[in-house]
Amino acid sequence: MARLRHRQYPAAHRACPLDGRDAGRAGGGVKNGFKIGIVCASSRFAKARADQIDEWMARRHPGREVAVVFHPACFLKHGHFAGDDRARADAFVEFANDPRLDAIWFARGGYGSCRIAESVIPRLDAVARKKRYMGYSDAGSLLAGLYKAGFEHLAHGPMASDSVRRDETADGALSWLTTGRTDWIEPSLALDPRPAVAFNLTIIDQLTGTALEPDLTGHVLMLEEVAEAAYRIDRMMFHLTGQASIRRVAGIRLGRVSEVTPNDPDFGQTPEEIVRYWCLRSGIPFLGTADIGHDAANKVVPFGRR
């Protein structure tokens, strides 16, 4: 496949151009011209949404001390996906390994990152390991694989498309992407020193037993979900908590479970009651709630120790 060129933007809203300076740093504060690469590893991504993100960045960072660069493959279409598996994989690897970019931000979720994760991780180099990566929902498949591979700068948190939903949400995400610190942190992390991770329930349930499943021994596992019926949440918790690997976590926190689809007859238990039931049955401590979810209040959860 021919090497993809970076997309050009209208002068009013384009991201800072890529230059030849060293990048990929994971420490320190924001430096002038910090560049974040946006990739789409999953479902289709609308050009109109990218334009909205450009406009938001222009308002919040008019001096371009922080800028975003969309990989052109974000706008490909291949059935459900933002380009076929090879195009999405190549785009992720290209931006992750690019020393002119400082961090990687997932454009959106949907479905598809599990189809490319195993193929891209062996192709990532030392530059890629220095970068920060942020996303949630379907991006969790790649984050899980990266965490298993020893990448140290990963976080569940708002995606690029969330920037047009609420300023505070995206500002919190950008703070972590640029400095590794943010006030938009999941609050329980300030009180619990144990390593933590956060995943969509469907994603982590499907990852168990695969080559992408990381070792979560001793971790606080935070879960969230959207648009699932109560019986499906119950079935996923049965499967997840039945795994020997998951029974080694320090405990489970439950984020928001939103847009629960109707169950006929009514299931008779709330999502929290379901999770508590399976935690009790499996011997996994239920640690309470987590401030994460498929919404504009979704907080940042850095993976691992802090």
C-alpha cells in the first residue's frame, strides 16, 4: 500500500504542520507546537465532525500550542469501517511511529479495533512506546493489547469526537495527553493507590482468553456500558467474573450503564445489582461506583500505577 500523506487543512482551522523536530515525549509540560495525531481504528468517521473538532481546537488553542492532525485514513469508508483492516492498521502504525507527533487520540469508537490490534502492535517502535494514547469504548481493544505489550502511557478517557460535546471534557483529555496530568481524573484514583484500568464491559468481556487480554492481577477494574439489555449485562458479568484471570483483580468499580434497552418481562435487577451479584458469587470485591461512561462526564483513568 502506498504511504498515505497527511491531510491538508484550510488555513483558518488546519492543525499545525508536521515538522522535523523530535517528538513522542511522555514527560514534562506542554511545549510549543505539541501535536496530537488523531486516528480512527473502528467505525466510519464523518468529515463534518472532523471540521467541528478543528474549529473547537482553533477556539481553545488559537496560538496552536496544542494542535491536532487527522490521518487521512480517518475518512475512508469500507462498509461499517473507516477503511478496510489494512488501511486502519497502517494508519495507526504510521502515526504511532511518527516522531513528529507527541500523542495519539482515537477519533471515535464503534467497532473494529479488535480486527487490527494483533497485527499493529508488533510493528510499533520505540517512538510509539513514548507516546500517550487515549480513548475508550471500542478503542479499549487496542489499549488492552498495548497495555499487555508494556506500553506505559495509556488512558481510558474522552475521544476526539467528544471535544464538541463539552469544553470541560475535552480540556481534561487534552491536559492528560499533553502533560500526563489532569484535573479530569476519575475521583476514586486519588484515594486508592492500586493500579487501575477501565473498559467498556462488552469489550473486556470479549477480550478475555484472547491474545489481547492483559494481566490485570491486583488492578482495580472499572466497567461501563451503553445500549445493552439487562439480561445481556448479566450474561457478560457471568462470563467475565468466571474467568480465572479476572478473579485476580483487586476489585470492580461500576461506571454508568446508560440507555439500557427494554427487557420483556422486566429483568428485575438494576445494572449495579447485577454487578454486585456476580462479584459476590465470584469472590471479587465490589468497590463501588466509578465516574466513567458513554457521556460527556466520562473521566480519565490512566492505566496501571500512577
